Amino acid sequence: MTAVNMRDFLYVRDSGICQLCKHPVKLADAHIDHIDPLSHGGSSEPSNLQITHSYCNISKRAKIIDAQFKLNETLPKRRTDVP
């Protein structure tokens, strides 16, 4: 499966919702995120991938986020003063 096909598949599977902040994400802004980062032994199988906003994915970097973790308390806040 190509990267574009994988992104489309994950976007539909995740209902167009960023799996980190739980807000809708436009397909054009969607990033593929490794739930368990490759640097921590994670795979590129669909079960370890999720759709996120580019901002959320870049802010997460190589952190492992579990269901008990409050992501919004650790990610830097989006700047609202930038056009």
C-alpha cells in the first residue's frame, strides 16, 4: 500500500478525527502518526498508525501516548496570535 493510500485508509478508519486531540482534521492536514514510535520498536502496520493533525503529530514527536495520558497537558498550546 502506498503512503497516500495508507493515509486515505487511516483517515476513513479514524473518521477524520485526530486521534491525539480528538478534533476533526482536514485530509490535506492529516499526518500519519506511529502510536508506538519506530524509535521505540513500533511498526508501520495499520494497527500502530493513526491520523493526526500535523501540529499534534509534530508536537508529540517520539513520545508514547497511552489511554490514561492527558495529551493536552503536555503539548504546547497552539499559537492563536499567528495569522
